[in-house]
Amino acid sequence: MPEQITKYPDVTLKVLKDAGAACGQGVPQKILKQCPADRFCSLRTGEMCIYGMNEIPKMTQITRLELARFVCPKAQQSSVLGLDPIIFGAVFLVGLTMGRFFRFTMCDGDFKQQFDLTTK
């Protein structure tokens, strides 16, 4: 039987009651036994537990980590406005520039003579 998350749990409970669901205190809980009584509804076809946004930690069927995959997908976490390729490119160019600078300053600009790889 489902647990439901809604921004307006009281409105959802009222809609369910108006549709003929038995909700609230004193309604027997056959499956959703851990559901708070004031958030519980029983229908002819099953049971529902209605949670508000601030009650998500109380849920038993969905963990916060499972919910986070949809609320905070990895694509959004790893990329800030799609800047990853730009940052990678900038770091790459800085590395090339520093490599050229250190290659010539550390070898006194005489790199070819020290490491001559041409055939003799």
C-alpha cells in the first residue's frame, strides 16, 4: 500500500474522506501499521498514508537517499550551469602554458641540445 508525499496533506486527506475513505484516529491499520493515525486512510481497495513535505523523514517505504536521486540528480550536483567543460579546458590550457614555461626556464632554453632525439 502506498505512502504519498504532498505539499498539502490536509487537503489530500479531505479529498480522500470526501471520496468515501475512512481516515484518521480509530481506523484499523492492516498493512500500514507505522503510519501516523492522523495521516492514515483506508479505502475499499487498500490503504494510504499521506505525508507532508516536513514529514518525509518519518516515511518507511522511501528513504531520503532514494528521494534525493530525484530531487537532486547527479547531473545537477556535478555541474554548475554546465561549467565543467569550461573549467576542464581552462585547467588544461594553464597546464600547457606552465609546462612550456618550466620546460624552457629549467633547461635554460637549451632543451634541444640536452635531449636531442634526432638521428645522428
